[in-house]
Amino acid sequence: MSVFAKIISREIPGDIVYETDEVIAFRDTNPKAPTHILVVPKKPIARINDASAEDARLIGTVLLTAAEIARKLGIDRSGYRLVINNGRDGGESVPHLHVHLLGGRALSWPPG
Ligand code: AMP
């Protein structure tokens, strides 16, 4: 069971900022920006590479949820970045699909 599944099931605590039946969002414990939220589908899809067509609506919901949280936290006008890390070279460390919502400072491009 991944660490995010444990947060979903309340086995371990998370700093939860948003939750529905399908999606949960909580603050990253090792933030890379002043605002760093992880937006996570509750369905245990390991990574975007393992998602299928039947997950299309759910993944759309995750992205729109990230935008809604950005608005609620007041970083929609200054801007933000959504990131999905996939696999070893992508820097994935938790095998449960999640979108990073990063903002609150100017982010450089390209990422390292
Ligand atoms: P990734 O490297 O894309 O798989 O992102 C995983 C993220 O999860 C990292 O930014 C970690 O800091 C974060 N993380 C790991 N454990 C926890 C936790 N218990 N609560 C919140 N964030 C976590």
C-alpha cells in the first residue's frame, strides 16, 4: 500500500486541503515552493503511464480540481505549475498517481 493510500484511508495523517469521493488533495511534506499541494485520485492508479481510457474523466477531474485549489489559495492570477512525474527518469517516488500543484514563487524552466 502506498503512502498516499494510507493518507486516503487515514492510516497516517495528511494536511488535507480538499476531498471528495474521488479525489483528495494535501500539502507536500517536502515543499518545493511556497504552495505545494498534491492532488490525488483515490483510485490506486500507479502512474499516468498505467492509466487507461476508462480513467479519462477521473484524470480530467484531478486537473480541474488542481485549478480550483489554485483559485482557492489565491495563486491563480500569479500563476502556478502542474507536474506529473512518471517513472525513474521522471523523478517519481510514490507509485500512486498524483499531480503536483506548485506556486507562490516564479518557477524556472526547464526543470532540472
Ligand atoms: P513524486 O516524486 O512525483 O512521486 O512525488 C511524491 C511527493 O510526495 C514528494 O514531493 C514527497 O515530498 C511527497 N510525500 C511523500 N510522503 C508524503 C506524505 N506522507 N505526505 C505528503 N507528501 C508526501
